Amino acid sequence: MPIHTWFERQGWQPLSFQRATWDAYLAGQSGLIQVPTGSGKTYAAVMGPMAEMLAAPGKGLQLLYLTPLRALSRDIELSIRRPIEEMGWPLRVESRTGDTSSAQKARQVKTMPEILITTPESLSVLLSYKDSQRRFGSLRAVILDEWHELISTKRGTQTELGLSQLRQLSPQLRTWAVSATLGNLEEAAQTAVGLGTQPAIVQSNLRRQTVIKSVLPESVDSFPWAGHLGLRMFEELVEALDLQKSTLVFTNTRSQAERWFQALNFALPDAADKIALHHGSIDFKQRQAIEAGLKAGEIKWVICTSSLDLGVDFQPVERVVQIGSAKNLARLLQRAGRSAHVPEGTSEVFFLPTHALELLEISAFRRGLAAGMIEARHPLRLSYDVLLQHLVTLACGDGFEPQQTLATVCGTVAFQDCPDEAFSWILNFLEKGGKCLQAYPRYQKIGWERDRYRISTAQIARMHRMSIGTITSSSQIQIAYAQRGRKIGTVEESFVSRLKKGDVFFFAGRQLEYFMIKDMTLYVKNTRKKSTVVPVWGGSNLAISGCLSEFLRQEITQVKAGNVSPEVERIMPVLAAQDRLSQLPAADEFLIETCKTREGQHLYVFPFEGRYVHEGLGYLWAYRFARAKSATFTVSVNDYGFEILAPKAYPFESLFSEQFFEFTHLATEIKSSLNISELIQRRFRGIAQVAGLVFQGYPSARKTANQVQVSASLLYEVFTKYEPDNLLLQQAEREVVEVQLEAHRLRAALTRLAQQKLVWQTTKRPSPFAFPLLVERLSSRLSNESLLDRIERLKQQWSKR
């Protein structure tokens, strides 16, 4: 085959998993490829289809390559172009993402290349144009890159629905998903290929070693709190690294990336041209220039976020740094895989803690990786907002016949259990506006025309195409220079609303001064005025995964056995203080502490299950306590436990019973324990955007976040009052309980805790494990006293006891 000839010219021998994938594809199979990052997954996925295309040429689009990130598309295109250009194969490769020019997009709608690299959103846009049969009827294969990144999100549901339509247009279509980090291969593969197809799963015996080294603090405070390390250790990080080694410095948030870029520039002022900042809110052209500089070796250190933790091929990268815990084994492996991006390479990760207890987490990471564990990613079920959007997309294109479309939709894992009455409700909602919106033509989006549903007006079609997508966030404000209008990036409107003319903030590695705002664009100018203010973006909190939490608990129980890592050894003063003031729980023990302070009576509970599970547990237990003896409670959570603060002398221990581990009526109690209507309303805003009920505005006249919020809130109130059985309301409630509060993990946690020996400890002051929870609550309060001053004052008070 020509593909073997090209491999021979490179001096390569195809790996066994690559051959297995090619053979399976050419035999007509669909499936999933799971091999370590940097092993050659892209060529395993594309060379089979390319061999078929060369042996039996066809017209039009033959291979569709779906990627979750625009940054990935550029690298993938270069990788696929390389053999085509070197061998002179008659195949055309193009990309279509949000960064593609309008002229090229218009040309692609008319004439598709043989190979197209695109995103789930761009695929949906293509399906919204007429003549889909002509455009996709000759399609032979779809590749789903980085499938683990999509599968458990609404983008994954959008991809499933898009694929179901492609299979209807091209019944012989084969689908191959690609991933390096999935714990549930069979389910993930079935989700990718759709129901009714038996997927092939291709793995390899290639192994990548991940070496974790920690930048350890010289000493730790016996009472640690989130943020007390981190930036204070920037000098230790600079000393541990080598500016001549190409390094990616990963942070968990964009704000954190901005601060670390400032710190490293301050530490190395003469190396400013070798250090760069990269995150998703920085302008595309600047990000592209940084990626090119990194590959060329001109830029040595890049401080970045998840914008670079997927499959972008940066072979020059020699080392990866993780600031703070990655919270997730798969995420750490993905980031580690950016270094030594070759088959069976050894990834080197430097870990720098942002607070002392994170040293327990990195030790747990090492234990988890040694055990070969990885998190499972499960597909979402019955996301009706995504289905509503998909049906309008089809109506914009060639229209859809309801019974045939229902059968196609039910062929996906996401909607295999979709009831007929739910689909009928959706059709009525789209055609007539449902029970509540019948008087408003803008909500009557489709109409029956001849033999199928079609879009009702051209204007609705235009509005829909601009709104396609499932990623919802606060309204974005463009930042540009006042003089020439050159774009710098975007920030959330909520941040800009707190600024006034003349204010200075740090963004994209620059000190910028607010000049003026017009048409959702903030115009700025460079300034030498100093500022520590950086934008804050929503969705910043990460929680430890269920997989990692198991190994975290093991780390704590190993301390008494004396089996400790260098990281745990460094925080022995913290653990020793915990054991002295309270107790270090053994493997079969569940620790609860009570403590009385001037604030009231504190209950500290330590399941070590992650902040989202603890949020549900904290409010659930507060509700159960209140039923026994009414009181006003304050709940705070972190990854290690939760605090319930009650009035003084509240009798927590005497009110506690085995019923606190019950979960028979869990969903009902969660709804009662939380301000569930506020959580549902917040969730509904995003659902309303995805379902197309809230229009964000045209590019030249975007709606503000307040306008979007008010529109969604009005709809929520109307549905709640007049149509409480509205499917979108039910979905919002289900997402709060099952997704946001992780009810499945909450049930498992209650079961585990009920089987352990309950240990109650009464302490004179908050223990080292409890102290971060106290700080978490204090940091959310407004006070004239700084958080650091308040913490120091509390410590001084306790030291006098």
C-alpha cells in the first residue's frame, strides 16, 4: 500500500496497533484507539481511510476529522498534509473552525475537500445548510480526536447527534474515536460508533513512564490554607528549572496563569523574550505566534492552561510543570504527555503545591499512576436542550421527517431512552412554542412543509447559526488597543463592569489602562502604572475525581504505618499536629470533629471525596440536623471535607444517628436542603441558551450578561408557574442533582461512610484538617481586615490557649 511506502521513506516501521487499526478499518469496522499520548494515534486513525481513498478514489468529502480544540486542528492538518505532499497523493486537506476565513467557509459549503478537519460546532453549522446529501453523501469515515475530552459533555452529545445524521446520509460510514486516557473503553467506544454497531477496541503494549518530581517548600505551616504557598515559591521554581529546557508551566485557571507570568517575568527580567503566556482568552493570532515560537525553540517557557493540555504536538518540549494539583489522573497524564511527545518517551512533571495538603494529592497521583488507574468518562443522557438545537439545525438545512429522525436520534447512547412523548413535546415546543410561548412568533421555529419540518423564517435560520454550540459562559468583552484597534483577547463582562476609566489591570502579559468601552469592546492602552489586578473567569473550581480520592485516603492511612513519600514526609508537621490535636483516621475510620469558638459551634466532617460531593453532603446533613433541632447553619466545603457552623452549644453529636447515612430519598432531600430553585434557575440559564430560547445578539450588537440573564429568568418564572412539567425545567433539576452535586458519588460515599467506624473528636480549636475549611468561609466574606491579617490574628488567639 502507498501508506507503507511513505512509512519506509521515513525510516519508520508501522507499530502493531497502527496496522491493527488499518486492517480493522479496511475490513469495514468502527471502533476506538486507546494508546499512550505521543505514540502515533493520528496516523493510526487516518492512514486506513487514506489508503482506501487512494485505492478507490471518490468525489467530494471522504474523511471528516473532528477535534475539540481549534489549536489541535492546525497540528493535525500539518500531520496529514505531510505524507500527501511528500508522496504527491491527489488529496486535498482543509480545516474549518472559528478561525477560518469567511471566504474559505463559503467555498467549502459549495465544494468540500476530500479531507476536512473541523470541530463539533462547525459540523453542526455545515448540517444547517441545504444539500447535506450532496455534501456528506460520499463520506466514508469520521475520526473523533481526544474523545475523552468530549464524551462526558454536551459537546459530546452534540457530536453524537451530528454523527447520527451523517450515518443517515451515508449508511456505510465508519467511526473511529481516539484517546489516551479513558477508564471505560467499552462504553466510550459504543458511544462513539452508535448503537447497533459492535465496536473494535485497539490498544497497544506501548508504555510511557511519567516521572513526578515535587518542588518542596523548605517548611510548612502546621495550619495550612489554600493559597499560602504557590506564588511565594516562585524563586524555588526558577531555581529548580532550566531556562534552556523547553517547558510548559500548567495552571488550573487563567487568572493563575496571568499571576505566574508576572512572577516569572519579575524573577527573570532579562529573559522576557523567552517566556510567554497562553490561555483561551488571548487573541488567536497571538496564541498562534506563541505556539510557533515554542516549536521553533525561540520561546522556552510557556505559562498556560488547558489550552495546551490536549494533543497538540510540541516535540521540543522537554519538561512540564504543574502549579497546584491537577485534581484528576487523566488531566495530569494529558499534561505530562506534552513532554517527550514520542512513542514510549518518559514524561517529566514538576509539581509545585499551592498549599501544603496538595502534597498529599501529588503523592496520591503517584500511587494512582503506579496502579494504572484512570477516570471513566460517561456520556450525558437526555440533554433535551442539545436535541432542540439539533432539530432546528436540521430544519435550517434540508428539513427533517419526524419518525425517521426519532429513530436516528434513538440510535445514540445519549437518547436511546428518549420517550416518544418527550419527542412529541419537543416538536410541539419548536413548532408552536409549547403551552406558554404560543403568542410569540420567534419561538415558533419550525413548520410543516410538504413532507417534513423546515425552518419557519430566514431570520430564525440566521439567528440559529450564530447561536450553534453548547458552551455557555458570561458575555465576553473584546479588549483592543485604543489607537489601532488591534485585538488582545476577551474577558468576561462581569470583570469589566467593576472597572472605571483610568483603572489598570494585567492581561495577556501586559499592563493595560482602561481608556473607553464601546459596542462591547474595551479599548485600552499600555501603561507603566503597576497593578496586581487580573481578570477572573467563571468556572475556575476543579474538584478531585472519585478515582483520585481513593488514593488520597490511602495516603492518609499509610502515614501511621510509616510508609510515606518525600512529599508526605515534608508535611509531617501538619499531620503530627492533626494527630496531636484530633486524630489521623485509619483505613476503617471516619473522622468528625466538633469545636466551639466565638463564632459558634463547628462541625467538621472529613470524607475526602471532593468538593462537589461535599457540597451535597454538607447541605444534606445540615437539613437533617435542622429537622431534629431547627437552627441557622453556614456550610463551607473543600476537597477534603465540609464544615457546618451552628449557633453556640448546638448539640451536633447527640442529634447524630445512623439515619445520616441513608440515601433512600436522597434526591428529594437534596431539593429540600439546598436553595434548589436558585441552583435550578442558574442551570436553566445555560440550558435556555443551548436550546435557543435566549438569543445572545448579533455580532455588532451583543446582549449584555444582564440582558441574557433577565431573559432566561423571565422564561424560568413563566415555565415554573404555568408549565411545571416543562422538559427543560426537569432537565435543569436533573443536572443540578446528578451532574453538579454528583449524586451517584454522594450515594457511594454515604454507603462507604456507614461501613466505617465513626470517630468523634472534640477539639479546643480547629485542627490542621479543619483550618482550610475555616479559611474557605472567611475568604467569602467581605471585611475591612485582609484575609492574611485575620488568619494571623486567629492563630495568635489560639496560641494563647
